[in-house]
Amino acid sequence: MVVIKPTDLPHKLYSLALTALPGIGHKTYSHLLKNKISTTQELCTENKASLAKKWGSVNGEKIWSLIRGVDLPLEAVKKSTIGHSQVLGPDSRMIAEARNVLLSLILRAASRLRSKALYTNSILLTVDTASKEVINSRIRLVPSCDNHSLVHAIIPSWEEMVQKKKISKVRKVGISFHGLSSDLTQLSFDYLHEKRKQENLSKVIDNLSMKFGNNIICQGLVPKQYDSKEVIAFGYVPANHDKK
């Protein structure tokens, strides 16, 4: 990770391509070119009002502040929560099966986040035990919408809850995403790049699921309807699949 001091901004960014900055995709890049901004240095040397005008929206003022190290509040969105819950059938109430259901709920809710271009920084995990006790766990994380980040934020809390409360059977499980925002631009450039990679990978899985069905790629679980006797992991080819 590279740490940039406020005194180094914005000139430390001059060598970056415009598209390396958050919020500048192909469409925005083309728009900036039409307004005679073709480099990051040209963007950085614009004054606040001029950049807002050339950008075509208040996002120009926002970018002007961000490239100078200003800590802006996350944007609020009308949708306050996104989540899923499920009452488990008698054959799905043991911990291993309930964990698979939870993973499925996480991936479904994460896909909904991405479809709305939203990120969550707060997650509520709710578990109703077979003894009708309701247990909640609040999880904080950096704004995320990718499968990897959300699964790795929630599952450790689930496992800690199960162990601490000595849960043996689950009647209902649910997760809800809170603190929703449409903004990732406050993250450091290095961390933002890693987040974008994970998000893009999750979007590939979304597209494959839409085309071939929800269970074409299963992250962290094997669905009960999976018929093969051998589960194939990424990077592993079974011996009987060797070339003859």
C-alpha cells in the first residue's frame, strides 16, 4: 500500500491515467475529453466550479475535493436495507446445513446489492434457534458488495455465535445489509483497486448464474442437488480426467 500525504496532493496523482481515478469510467472519460480534459494533471488544475461545469454534475465538485484529500461523508440512499431470511425445514436445521443456507442468503443479497450499485458497511446476522431464542450479531466492515468480503465478514460471526451460544439446531436464519451507499471513493486507491477486482469477479458469477442457473458456481458450499460424486475445486483436475 502506498501512503500519500495531504501535502503531496493533488500533484502526486498527475502520473495516473484519468480512468485510474474512482468514478471515471469509459463514458465519463469520453465526456471529459470533449471538455478538453485528457490527463489527470489537467483535471487536478481545474478550479472547483470549472470542474463541476465540465463534469456536468455536482460529482465534479466531489472529485475536486477527493483528489485534495478531503474526507467526504458517504452518500445516503433511499433504500435503507437489503436482506434475506429463511425458515429452515426439518432436514436443514443442523449447523452444517444451516450454514449452507446462510451462505446462499449472503450470495443472493450480495447480488441484489450489486444490481442496485450499492455497498454496505453494516450487517445484521439474525439466528432463531430451535429453542426459539433469537440471537443477533452486528458486523461492521468497509463499504463492500462483493461475495468474498461479505462471506468473510459474516461467517466468522456465525461460527463464533454457534460456539459461544452452543447452538445445535437453527429454526430460522437471516441477514440484512445496512448503511447502504452508492460510493466507494473514500477508500485508498490501492484498496479501491482490490475491491473493484473482487466486485468484478462477483459480477462475472452473477452473469453466469443468470445464464446457466443459480448453482452453476457455488462459493463456499455444495448444494444438496449437486449430483456428482466428486466435487471439483478450482485448480484441481481429478486423475480420471487426465489426457489419454
